[in-house]
Amino acid sequence: MVKSDLVKSVLFPVFGSYPNVLNFGQSNKLKSSTKDKKILYLLDGTGSMGEFINELGECSKMVMAKKLIKLVQDSRPDNDYDIVVFNTRPYDACKLDGVPEPNNATYFTPLVPELDRIFKTEHKYFSVVFMSDGLPSEETPVAHEAIRKLGNITRENGVNPVSVAIGSDADGLACALFAGNRGFNCFIKYNKDLEGIGSDISNGVDCVYEELPNGAFIPVESDNSYYYVSTNPDGETVKPTRELVEKFLNLVIQKHLSDTSNFATLRSYVEYVVKLLDDETDRKEIVEKYNKLLETVKRVAIQNAGTPGIMSATASAYRQASHQV
């Protein structure tokens, strides 16, 4: 249980018919140093990764994956890395210049014992980044269970999982199984999103998590605070501030992004929630800000309508547009 003397609660109006409480507090976990530690990339090296990443033919999925790895590593001079490429089997760890050309079929299952072996024999990683289009050659339920196991192995070893779905035809939901309930889930298909997704990956790599009584994990932000929504107040109720209102809106909105029919309701909801603030300027600025955010994300949702990656695409767009950790 989170220590009660560290937690305060704010009761907010509802989206739908259920009350929500925004709990917030200072983390009692110190952020450990990642200097001189390594990042492990699990890179899909199968034939489909050689296909164009989008309808513009900007580059192949593999080229984009390598661009992302280079971008992240160039920004982290204190962290070395290894890449384990896999197709029908996992290959020996390599660097970027050792990544083979995409070929062969996609089997996630053989990667499970290999990741387990890596952690048992050489536990030197603080994050594992899973990069794939999520399109298996083995039976889909078998592939999904393997991806879920890979994420579980990562978390059980105290390591941050980050999943990156690559390509307009990527199965973002399958890739998200790796991130699970404690990790970052990203989606990319255009060159213009490279820097934003690179930043998302780095945030996911560095993130510290607080475990709640229900077993959920909540990211601790850069100010060493954590926030979560529950249905029961715990601790002192405080007057909402602009920061807390925006935090609450972020949490609620991200729960309802997958259905574009919610967008009009969410706009009305923003106008309702801001009435909790006394300052008229704050209320006006928040409404304008979130109208723009929702419009940006709606365009992404429409662009990705009918694709497996719509949920991860909209979530990623919202994180970038709202400048969230």
C-alpha cells in the first residue's frame, strides 16, 4: 500500500457515470543510476521488415528500426547496447553494423528461452526494447503468448520493457503485449515522427515505476511524483490546481482515445472539469490547449482508422502533443 502520509486525493467529476479520484504523491523510490549499463534491442529481422514502412515508400521497416536505435544511442553516450536479431531463430548479439538484411519467417517463440538465458548468464541490461511489425508466421495465439512471456521475463528481472510497433501494417496490439502493465508502447510509420518516437523510447528506458496495491504500475515522473486514478479517496482531499486538473484530463482522455466517437464528449468534458478552477485565464487556456490536442490526435486516428496500430498510434500522438513523460 502506498504510504498514506505521502498521498493526497482529489475528487473530480465523472466521464460516463463513475466518480474518479486523482491520487498523487512523492515517490519513495530513489532513481538508480543507469550509467555504464546497457540497453538490449530485440529486433525483428524477418522478411516483412524489408517492406516499405508506409504508403509513401520512405524507407523499409528495418531501416527505420536502425534509425531509431542510432538516434537513441547517439543521445545516450553513457549507455552501450546489444542487438539480438531474430527471425526463425535468435542470432548472436551484434551492433548496428552487424544487423543482417531482413529475411525468412517470423517466429517469436524461440526468442523466449534465449532472453531467459541472457538474463541468467549476463544480467547487464537495464532496459529491453522490442522492435517488430508484430506479424507472425506461427499461429497468432502462440505468437502473442510468446511476446507476452518476453515482456514478463523482462519485468521479472527488474528491467524496463519498451515496445516499438513499426510500419503502417504493424500489429500494434500484439507488440503492446511486450510492454504489458509496466512499460512504454510506441508506434512509428513516418520519418517525421522519428525524433518524437526516439524521445518516447528514451523516456521508457529511463522510467521508474511505483507499484499500487492492485498490482498496477504507475510511472514516476521527472519531478519524482506519481499520479493515478482510483475510485476511492485515500488521504486528504485538496483543492484542485491547474497542474492537477491537466494531469487528470491526460489520464481520462488517454483511456478513451481508441474510439473517435468519444472525441466530442471529451471536449465537453474538458469544459466541465475546468470549472473547478477559480482563474478564468487558466480555464480558457486549458480548453484551448485540449481542443488542439484532441484535434491533433483525431487526425492521427482517422489516418490510422482500420489498421491494427490505431491504439498505439493515437496514444503515441497524444503523449507527444501533450509533452508528457
